[in-house]
Amino acid sequence: MTTSRSAGPKPAGEPVRPGVLRWLWYAMGGGLPERHASWVLHDTTTATWGWRHVLRAGVQMAVPIALVLLFVPGPFWIRGMTALGGLLLGLIFSFAYMTETTENRVKKAGYPVGTAQTVRDRAQAGRDAEQTARRRAAADKRAARYRERQGR
């Protein structure tokens, strides 16, 4: 895609979720049509973006693991341990490059590099502000109860 979107707020309207086959293509590293661009941004910036990344990594590793389990000769326990070792190494690699991988997905959707991190940072700042306000309100409530007990 050659269009460039701003790193500002998410586009208006509900994100259009891809179907199962398109999602599998996306999970394997493929790009999605432009109508799914806001969903890609949502997918890589929502509060569960890390778990979504792990799920996509698992889908990517399922094919080679299945091939090892089915076609490599030898006892099943050796194939199973090989598959487990491959899964663990794949997950370590996936965790190491999690932010870069998600930025690449957002870039494929037509957003500038850094958009996903910017949106996640803004969301975190909002959550931090809400948490601070809740803690301040709770502290004020405790202080009021204390003053009431002290007769002040």
C-alpha cells in the first residue's frame, strides 16, 4: 500500500475483522487489504496485543512442528522433544522481536513506522492517569474517614 496514515488516533468506525483464511494469512506474515487496516492497528495496540502476538507466533510454528511430529523418523518422544525445543526457541525469538514484528504489521497496513508504539504509549498514559485518579480518590476517602473518627 502506498497510502500513509497519520500516527494520530485510530480511524473512525469499527475495525473490519478479517475472515479466518485472511487471518491465517495475516498470522503467517501476509498483508491484509486496506479495509482491514484499522483492525491491524487495533490488533497490534489493544491491551492484549502481547497475547495476540504469541497466538500468531504459535500459528506460524504449528506447521513446522506438525511436520516434525509426522514425518521425521524415530521414536515419538524424540520427535516430541525436538518439536518442544523448536517451539521454545521460536517463542524466545518471537518475544525478542515482538515490538519490531508488530510495527512491521502496522507498516504493511499503510501506517508510518512507530504508529503502534505511539498508540500503545498514549493508551498506557491514559490508563496511568485513570489509575492515579482512582488512587487519589481512595486516599481522599480514607483521609475523610480518618478525620471523621478523629472528630475533626
